[in-house]
Amino acid sequence: MTDYYARNTVAKELVYLKCPCCGQSRKLDRTGAFARQRGQVFNRAPASTVLGGLDPEGAVFVDFRDSRGGRGRGFPRVRSLTLAEAFRDPAYREQAEAVLHLAEKIVMLGKTLKP
């Protein structure tokens, strides 16, 4: 079946952006095909950036969730910490420092790339 699929499908290059902090990949050209199939409206413009909307001050960094969730219900958020809150919490300070160190390296790289 794989051979049939490969022979009868036109190849299309998919472009993903990979976050330098967490390694998660997100498709750059978001078209909302699955949302439209379900009859939902997809408001995001295709090819809009997926990394530029991150808010390092207010975004959740440590996410505490209820493990009794699961299929259909999800894992409801119990509480969360921002990056600044995690930096002040001894239990998560090491992870917060690692993110800040990586951000410094990214800024330094940006300085070397600009003319």
C-alpha cells in the first residue's frame, strides 16, 4: 500500500519552524484545513509567524495539570508559573536559568548577524 501511495501522491515540501528553546516544531504555512473540515473558522493568515507571538513575561513556563484527565477531558490546569516566578522558585530555578542562558546566546548570535 505504501508503494501505491508514494506513486500516486504529489510530493509537497512542508516547512516547519523549530523553537530553539524547547525544540517543538510548528508548521510555518498554517492553512486550517482540519478546522475547515469540522466547519470551524480559521482566522490565522497562512504563512504568519508562529514564534513571534510568544510572551516571555506572561506566558506559562511551568504548567501543573491534573493527571486524572485524559482522553476527551484533557488534563486540566491546576496552576502555573511564569518564567520569572519559576526563577524565584528553587525547585524550578535551574530550568529558568537554562532558558535565560539560551536567550542570551540567541541575542549574541543576533548581534553577530546584523551588519
